[in-house]
Amino acid sequence: MKNIEKFIAPALIIIAAVGLRLVPHMPNFAPIGAMALFGGAYLDKRLAILLPLAAMLVSDFFIGFYSPVVMLSVYGSFVLVGLMGMQLRNRKNPKNVTLAAITSSILFFLITNFAVWAAGSYSRGLEGLLASYIAGIPFFRGTLLGDLFYTVLFFGGFELLKSILFNKKLAFVKSHQPSH
């Protein structure tokens, strides 16, 4: 159980997240934010940031690379979301996980749309920055829905798996104990 809880199951969920990023989906309805949050909450601290970023890099290889400024903002956003996940480690409950997912969506929106503006896609100045955020609003819907959906799937699914495995282990131990 320790190997499953410490690495195998979280790593498999992250691999699945990469696969889900590669299949057609609603714009920004992707598992990456939830993957970073989940990785931060469950993986060893050394792997919590590195594994999701490596997964992003692999999937970007297939999807295609883009503006270095925007790419850095995307990866940086996921590092911050992973750090948020680390803050959840000993505070995992539905309310905290949901709030972290919503916060991660907002954080991603603010950082990446700022980067799009900074990279020169919009005019310099406050009007251009505002235009960048307004243009990003339709994508925010997909980000928020995807983050919430996949956060529930990853956190809930993993906790359910742990519960099933733990209960089976207890049942096995009880049925094989010698009677006194």
C-alpha cells in the first residue's frame, strides 16, 4: 500500500492526465491544473513539481510548443498550483480541495493572460491588458470546469481507491488471523 500511495497511483493519474490532454476536448477543459494540484498534495516533494512539468513537456512535444513567454507562464502557473497542492497535504477535505481548484483556475487565468499581453499579442497599456483578460474569459469557463471536474476525479478517485484497498486489506487480515 505504501508504494501505491506514495508513487504508483499518483504517477498513473498524472500519466492519464497527459493522455486526456492529447484527446479532443472543449477549450481549456483539461486535467493539467488538477494534475498539478493532485501531484502537490500526494507526491513526494521532489516529484510533486517535476513530474507534472515533465508530463507537460512530453504532451507539449506532441501538441506543439508556443510563445516562450506564454509557455513559461503556463509552466510557472502549474508550479504555483503544485505548491498549493503541497499546502493541502495535511488539510485535504472537500472544501479545501474545491477552494484550491477554484483558486488555481483563477491564478492560471490571471498569469497566462498577463503573459499573452506581455508577449505582445495586445497593445501596450491598460487597454491592451484589459482586452487580453476579456478575450480570455471564454477560455476561463473551460479552465474552471476542467479543474473542478478533474480535481474531483483525481482526489475522489484516489481516496476511494485507498479506501477500497485499505478495507480489503483489513478484511484479509481479519479472515487469516488465528482464533484463540
